[in-house]
Amino acid sequence: MHRLAASARMLAVAVAACVALTVSSCASPPEVVPLTAAQRIERLQQGFDRYWKTIADRYPDAVRPEVSILQIQEGGNLAAVLRACLRRQGATGVSVSADGTIGVDRSATVLTTAQLENQDIALFTCTVEYPRRDLYDSFLSDSQLGALWDYYVGFLQPCLSLSGHAVSDAPARARFISTFYTAKRWNPYLGVSFATARPGDRDILQRCPSSPGWIRN
């Protein structure tokens, strides 16, 4: 009898925890201040600087072209704009799909180091001149990143743990914010293994969304 009562209490606690987590995942974040247009452009420029560094690391003698943003691109004309830009740059071994995704052939049509360098510089040039709207819109301010950390630590970590997954420790809030746009970005889903199937893994992204609704919406 006592055992049944204890089990009932544990079940009630688990259900209450799940309900609380679900409610918190839907809640609006604390008052946050999004980036201004100028700050979004600054974030883009920082990304371009990192992009160029990868090219300079491969080709130490490469000269960075003097290019700037011409237009933030979105919608159906993105692919046509990128194709025209890459043609102007003389890029070979490059294709652009209907949604603007760029495909690169590094073997069949591009053979020499000089051609590879020209290809990379052409890709850099067109990426800078016509950045995607979804990239421009994706940048978060420090206050938004703080709210995201709150979501990760207050909801997503315990949600994954209750689902039976081991989750890595969260960095301090300030470190999470400062490293978010680097290779050291932390996310509770990083390191979560689905090699061993668990009951409920099929709909885990619905129960434990990887980002809060205020980002997805």
C-alpha cells in the first residue's frame, strides 16, 4: 500500500514537472531589446571578416576584394541574383539551386590552386554583396541571448533530462552570450545521443523544442 502511494506521489511530481516545463517553454521572455538595423549589419560584417580569414588561411597571398553589401536578398529572385553575380566574377564549378543554396564542385571542373582561389573569392564577393534575409534576421542581441540562455537552462535542459538524455553542463550566462557566434556555442542538444532509442524520442522535438516560441515565431 505504502509502495503504491509512493509511486503515485512520484508520478504526480513527474507530471507536474512536465506541465510546468511545457508552460515555461511557451512563456514570453523577459523584456528584451532586439538589434537595430545598424547592429545587424555590424554582425554581418563580423561574419564576413571570419569568412575571409578562412580564405586567407588557405591562400596567404590572397587579396581581399573591396566589396560591400549591395542588397539584402530574399524571396524568389535570390537564386537569379547569385547566379548573375557568380557569372560576373567568372566563378567555375559553382551552381545555385532554386532556393539560393550554393553548390560547389571542387574536383571535376576546378583543378588548379589559382582556380580554387578564384572560386573562393567569387563566393566571398557574392555572399557579401547579396547576403540572405534569413541570415540578416537571425542575429540576436545580448538581451535576447540572455533570454535564450534562460530557456535552455530553465526548460530545455530539464526537459531532455526527464526524457532520459544526458545533457552537458551549461556555461555561465555571460560566457554563453560571448561565445554564441563562435565555434564554442553551447546548446543542450549538443552531445545528446539518439543511438539508443528511448520511448518518446520520436516526438522529442515537439516536447523539448530546440528554441523558444518567440524565436521560432
